[in-house]
Amino acid sequence: MRLSGWMIGAGAVIAAGSMASVAVAQEVGKASAVNPAATANLRTISIGQSIAHKERIKTTDKGSVQILFIDKTSMTVGPNSDLTIDEYVYDPNAGTGKLAARLGKGALRFVGGQISHTGDAEIKTAAATVGIRGGVAMIGPGFVFAGYGSSTVTTQGGTVTLGAGEFTQTPGGGQPPSPPAPPPPNFVQSLIQSFQSAPGQSGGAGQGTASRGNVQRAEARATGTPNGSVAGSLTPQPPPSPLPPINQAASTLNQTIQTSTQQTAVERVETKDTSDKSLFGFVGGLMTTWLLDPGSNYQNGVSVGRYTGTAQIGIDGTRRRIQANFDGTVSHDQQGPALPSSFSYQFGFLDPNEDAQSGYYDSSNFVAAPAIRRNGEIVSKIDDAPITNHDGVMVTISRDMAQQLVSEYGFGNVTPCDCDYTKWGFWSSVSDQGPYKDFAHGFWVAGRPTTAGEVPLSGQATYAGHVIAAIENAGSPNYAAGAFSNTVNFGTRTGQVAVTGLDGTNYTGQVSLVQGSTAFGGTLAGNVGARNMVVDGAFFRGATSPVGEMGGSVSISGPGYLGAGIFAAKMK
């Protein structure tokens, strides 16, 4: 069935710096610096930790946390503070959103990102509501200071507007804020000092990692500019050049994932999975390539192609980092020497000598950004050649999240795989290579590998799950999901596969098990528009059987129609 609710614009996925918005469940930011005795909900925060929507952050008299949000807003929560993120929504395509938080006690420093430039950033205290527009503010018990931009401070007794360098007191008890005035002598300096690391603290960084060079590299990655600063001048930067409408429906999966989990506040005790393991699997989706003309409007020589390939995901539960390597081949709808035929993308690092650029909450919730070394080198390549200006994300879609998407978007009879070990999710990548820009988006699936010797030689089993794919139909792109089933006869080494309801089409056919391997493959015929589907898959381990689960890629073609994606299924 077509996912029409996901069709708002490709810029929401691929705008520079926005990739982290496809987040682990309701992740809205990262803890970019942490000193001891800071907790989020019932778990202790560590540097690089995901910070979630509806998160409650508490610090003791020696604790502090700096949070970098996905729109480049940052908050520094001082000692003896209690902050709750009530609402966070961000659409990177429009550059708009909303941030609302409550400061129960203590103090914070707010450095505005994109959201505050639209006037939708709000901090509540016991005495006042502070609306921040485009700047820096310091907020605490009984006071607000606007360091840059403007802040509107409202109490039960009235409202005042602060300009840069102005201060007001918020006494509470129904009294109005005091008139805007300069802050008391040394007030700002002492407050800033309280936000900084104390002697012997390092913000959570290892010895030597907070060198000037490392800080500059981190700020450059956070702001998207070589000389960018998190604290910066806070002058709004011009938005990135819009991408062409070729993929306007391929789309706001990031926003969908985020908003679909914003219905309830969730506080849970973290169960730390420290096991190190690797998952192997497949990728499938669409890649668009276009030539930048002198005006940089990306309209020259557009080509859309299908890609399929392999996925390998390494997990370091102890260090809470992952590394995903996606390798694939691309089949374009037109031929040309500059069109990519293969790619090798990496997201995140397992190497402890590199920045993690990833987050691992548990085995069903992790996320990673494009792998860029500390020296600035981009790891990923297209046609085995370097690329530049790499943005993107890979993220899991958990069982709960998938069920919410099914409910909200009416997938009919589609039931997402209730897999034990097999994981799947969304990924996207946008990069430059010379005068060309390439945008890949689609899905990945990966499971725990089994061995050829563990595949039965007799018997029969039926597997059930789902297919999800990126589709382009007569120039109109979208995402679609369908039900997947495979009845395997291990004795005859065959499987009867049925895919139903995928973009209004049913596919059926036979796949063959590859001798001496865990793999299988075949071609299915569709009942609409002379479409067909090529299936490549493998058996994965399940909780009760070495062949208890399966996953793979699908590649779809037909007149004026193309698509690719993945499937995941579990033995009934």
C-alpha cells in the first residue's frame, strides 16, 4: 500500500546537517559534553548519549550537561538543575519547528539554532515563560538575561521584551517582570563560570581530546561550516540550496518517525546490552543523480536508478557505538559515463580512535551519521572514488515504531516482522562528486548470520513478515509496504514467495535455495502493469532456530515503474 502520508519533500531528509533528525525513537539531540552526576530519566548520561523527547535531565551540585539539538540549538544545563524537554519538532526542509522545555530548578544557557530564528523556542520556569528569538539567553531562578537576539519574558503579572545585553527579574507571586536593565555587576561572568567544567573535569572527553583542534573539528561538524562555532555570532545562515523536485515524495520518513513517537512521555530504566556482535544483511532503494549547472539549481541530467546491495553492522555495546557499511550496485534508467554504478558508504565508527558519530541505546534503537575521520577525511566512496560534502543517516525502525506507522498510515493487512534478532531501518545519503550530486535513500535489513551446514535438508517452514520499498511510478516517487510470505521446502530447496498489497500490486513466484549457502533468490511476477520483482535473501538466526528468520532485498521493474527495498520475515 502507498504511504501517501510520507510525501512532503526530499529536503526534509537530505538538507545539510539535518540527518540526525531521523533519530532513535524520539531522539532529539546528543549530550555533547557531560560532567559527573548528570542523569536523564533513570539513566546516567555519558558523552555522545542520545537525548530523547520527553527526557528529564537532572544534575547534582557537581553535574552539568551540554545538549546539541538537531537544529543546532545547544543548551548547557548547570549544576543542581532539573530540565524536562516537553516538545521538540523540527522540519529541516522548511527550517522550522518548535522547542519547549521546563526548567524545574537551577539554571541553563540557551544558544539558539534554526528553531529559535522562527520564534518557536520556549523555556518555562516556575515564575515565567521565556520565548527566545534568534540568540543566546541565560535563564535561572528569578532571572532571565538575553545575551543576543531577543527574549520575551511573561509572568502572571505582565510581559517584557529583552534586547541584547538586557536583564530582568521574575519574582513570581503574580508580580510582573522587572523593567529591562543591564545585569548586576559580574553577574554574567559568574553565571558562565558555573556552566564550565570544574578543575579535574573534562566534559566527558578523554585526556587530550578537548584540544583546540579537536574542538574546532567538532564545531565544524556540528555547524556544517569549516570555521563554524557552536556559540558563534548566532547570525542566521542562509538555507542550503534546495534540491530539485525530482524526489519530492521521497520524503519525510525522518519527520514521520519522530512525530509518530511524540504521543506519550516514556521513562524507562536502561538495560545495558554490552555484547559485541555483527549483523549482516541487505540494502535496497533508489539513487538520484544530477549535474549541477552554473546556477547550482541541480536540474541538468537527472537520472533515477535502483540499487541493491549488502549491509554489515558492527555493534560495540560497551562504548555505545555502531558502524554500518553499505555496499551496492546501481541500475539507472538512462546511461552515462558520469552516473554511478556502485557505492560503498560507511556510517559511524567502531574505531575508538575516531569520533563515534553514532549512538547505541539498545539492540532495537541505534543511529549513525556518515563516517568522517578526525582529520576530515570522508570514508565513503562512489565508484571507488572519493566524495565530498557527505550528509546522511542510518537508523533502526523498532518494532513499536513500525506498529505505530502501520496504524497511522493504514497499511491494511501488512504486519511488520515480529523478528527476534533481525533488525531493519531507513537510511539516506547525499554527497557531491565533482559537478554531480547523488542522493540515495531506502532501507536496510540485517540479522545474525547462520551457516550453510545449519540449513535443514528436509522439512518445510513458512515465514511471514513485510516488504518495504522506495518506488518511482511515472516520475512520482513514494514509499510502499506490503505483506511478505515464503513457504520453504528444504528438501526440494525451493520457496514459494508471495508479496501482497505493495503499492497496489501482488507478486508471486518461486525462489531457489543456493547449494552450500544460506542464500536464496528468484523472480516474482506482479499482477499489475507487467511488473516483476527480483528477490535476493538469506536465512538468519532466530531465537529458537538457526534458520528462524530471513531478510533480503527486492528490485522492482515495469513500464514507467521502478523500485527497490528490503524484506524481513520470521518462521511461524
